[in-house]
Amino acid sequence: MKSAIVIGGGHNGLITAFYLAKAGLRPIVLEARDEVGGGAVTGEVHPGFRCPTLTHDVLLQRRVVQDMELGRHGLAWLQTPARSCSLSSNGPLVIHHDPTHTRDSIRAFSAKDADAYPAFETALDQTAAVLASAFESAPPRIDRPDTADLWNLLKTARAFRSLGRRGGHRLLRWGPMPIADLVRQSFEHELLRATIAAPALTGTMLGPRSAGSSLVLLMRRAHRRLAGGSDLRARGGPGAVTQALSAAARAAEPMCACRRLCRRSSSATTAFRA
């Protein structure tokens, strides 16, 4: 059996190891830390209190959740009525899954923004749908694209065309735009601007005025579509997700037991086979 080396035991590396094992290879995952998970871990900040150490969300497609049978490996999802909450001296601004409740929350800060928000959400979803279409297929071969590559490109082109002239222009304009400019042109209240801009910066090295930060917001919305239309929040935080991913990767090849191959005190390199 051929082996494949995966550098990094974060959630992307663990998912890669699972699919490599399912394809008949023997993946070896190399991780510098003593535990897998990368930035998606849950740590104890005080005895008895645990919270996400770095990232708060693990973006997973529903298809990946089903293929890896993460529920069988102990992962449970939380059903939350709200997507985010921003606190202020004038009270909280809450972005609910229910658009009516969201408008009511925004109206306490700005009636104009409350009226503009539904159209912004619709435009965001329509624009992100094109990216979601592209995410569902592997990148095409640049030198020798085959029939499948051309078909996938055609599907993405059709999704782009479905936006119409105005929607297509919006995607081309929003993609390279700093998120600060996007929220400023859409809303007047700073708290709502910050609330919408935050996901575009989380987990990146971008600032609100960085070119392309609006694209991160669109990509996150595209992943939400692929996750089934809502954020997937796990009981136990992101660390519970990556532990379930690790268990699924290890179980993908029953004949190959997962085991630590080496640990060096200087670099703390850990390796296991899935």
C-alpha cells in the first residue's frame, strides 16, 4: 500500500487524510504539536472553563460531515437561534437566523439600516452562490484540462451568468474590495458595520482596509451554503470537531492502527497513521 504524507494535523489535514485513506492510500499525518487540531482546538483557560483557543468556527461542508460520519465519532451539533451578538452601551445588536428578529434588533440602532439589511443579505447570498458552485469541484488542470474540468468550469460560468449583469458586476466589484468600504457603503451605524465585517477578518492576517477582505466574507457565506444553509456549531467547541475528524481519519483504514511514530523534545513532532 502506498503512503502519502500530510503536513499539519489541522482540520484540513485530517479531512485530507480521511479521503486519502478511502482512496486506498496510507496517509501519515505530521503535526508539530502534541495534539491535532491546529488552530481549531478547545483549551482550558481556567480550571473548569474551556473555550476556543484560536478559531471559533470550523467551516465544514455537509457532504464532509456525512462522509466522515462525524456523529458516530461523538460530534453533536448545537441549534442556536442567533448567528452573532455585538454588545454596546446601548444594548446588544443580535444577528438572528430569523430575518424579522434581526431587523427588529437593528432598528434599535438605525431604522435606515434595518430597512437596508434584507436586501444586503439577499445580495450576499446570491453572490456567494457562485463561489459555492466553484467550491464543489476540484480546481481544473491548467496544462491539460479534461472533460470533467471543462464541465465544472461550465457549471461555474452558468452560476455566474445567473446573477445577471448587475449581480455579476457586484461580484467582480465586491471580491477585491476592503470590507471596510463594503460595510460603509451599505450601512450607517458603526456597530452594525463592525458586526458584519468581523467574519471577514477572523482567522486571517487581514485588516478591515485590506484589499480582498470582502472576498473572505463571501467565501464564508459560500461555505455556509455548502453546510446546509446555516452555521455548524459543535457542542464542545472547535476542539470537539477536530477530535471527531481525527477519530474518523483513524477509522478510515481499519487494518492500519494509528500510532505515534516519533516525538522530539526540540520540535515536538508527532506523526500518526490514519
